Amino acid sequence: MAIVLFGSPGSGKGTQAKLLSQCLGIPHVSTGDMLRERIRAGADLGPAAARMHSGELVRDELVNRLVEERLSQPDAASGFILDGYPRTVAQGEHLNEWLDARCVAEVVVHLKVDYNSIIARLTGRRACPRCGTLYNLSTKPPKVDELCDLDGEKLIIREDDQEEVIRRRLEAYEQQTRPVLDFYRDAGTRLVEVDASSDPPQKVFERICLAINGHDRAQDCR
Ligand code: ADP
């Protein structure tokens, strides 16, 4: 089964994708992570790095290719969780063709979060520059102010979490990504809406499991 986690930046897609991946034993495929990994490894992705730094989306052809390559790996044969893809209607069309050609069923999980919570989450996000652990000053603060719990390194604000960049990421979501919901509605794709505004990640996870399975699959994973 293909699970598409859909939601604005800061809606908790990454956190929920990890929980689902552990529970279901299928890979978590994040286009943001794949792009960052390639840039870190020195791949020449043309203007993609600059676009990411400024909060704009990268070209559809590039992400479509990365996703296709990833989904063709053997570990994705029995299912996968998409996080951050599709983000444009063109990507949604491309994905649907790929899935239809392989008769893979798809469920889209829309994580709904109110605007104020999104702003608080995005502006409070901190990362450890050494080990990559993510924190949030409002929802998951480090034990010692601004220092990583694991290695004591001073936490940083990711470049695309700077205020101006956050504004552009939210704009890109409203203009290019939100219309993907209507695309899915029109296509008759199975779409479930989950309230992800204020409850802790585990609670949201239980809600997702209920919505996609009709029972509390999270219980099986505890
Ligand atoms: P967030 O969901 O918090 O914005 P991501 O890690 O998913 O963060 O994405 C970071 C950046 O990577 C995006 O702002 C965009 O530039 C690029 N990106 C990720 N996924 C896609 C995609 N499917 N299409 C176009 N650009 C993408």
C-alpha cells in the first residue's frame, strides 16, 4: 500500500512518517531528506539547492525522478510512506500513473493543523548540527537550553526555518500544494483527514491508524 502523508510545512509529516514506517515495516520516503542528502553528498542538482534555501519548490522532473528511483528499490515492494511528495498537481499526476501501472492502492492522509500552531512549530524548530536530532522549543525542547541532549552541541536554526524562508514555504504550500487535495478529491482517491493541531505525536499516530485501518493499529505496535 502507498500512504501519502499530506500537510503544510510544520504539520508533523516527518514525525508521523517515522512512526508509521516503524509500525508497518515499510520505508519512509521523504523528498526533502533525499534532496538534502544528495546536496550534502555533493551531487550537482542545478538550481535545486538555491531553491530549497529560499523556500521555493524544486522542479517536478527532478523530484519525480528521485521518487521513481527510490520506489523501485526492493524494500518498497510491499509498500511505502511518502512524506513531502506529491507537492504539485503535476507530481500527483505523475505518481498516480506510476501507481496505476503497478496496481498499487493509495491512501492520502491529510494532517490538518491550524495556522498559529504551524507558525509556532516552524519558528521553534532547532536542529543539532552534529547528529541531526530535531527539537522544538514549544513541543520537544532540549533538556538543557539550546544544547543537544545527545552530544551537547549548540543547536541551530535550519536555514529553511529562517522567518523569511518560512513565509515562502507557506506561500508555496498555499499556491502549489494545497490544490493537490482537490486533484485527489476529483480523482476519487481515498483521502482521510486527521486533526493534528494540538495533540502529542502518539495520539495523532493512533488517529491515523484508526482512519486508515478502521482499528487501532497503533495498539499492535506498542
Ligand atoms: P517542509 O515540509 O517542512 O517544508 P521538506 O524537508 O519536506 O520540509 O522540504 C524542504 C524543501 O525541499 C522544500 O521547501 C522544497 O524546496 C524541497 N522539496 C521537498 N519535497 C519537494 C517536492 N515534492 N517538490 C518540490 N520541492 C520539494
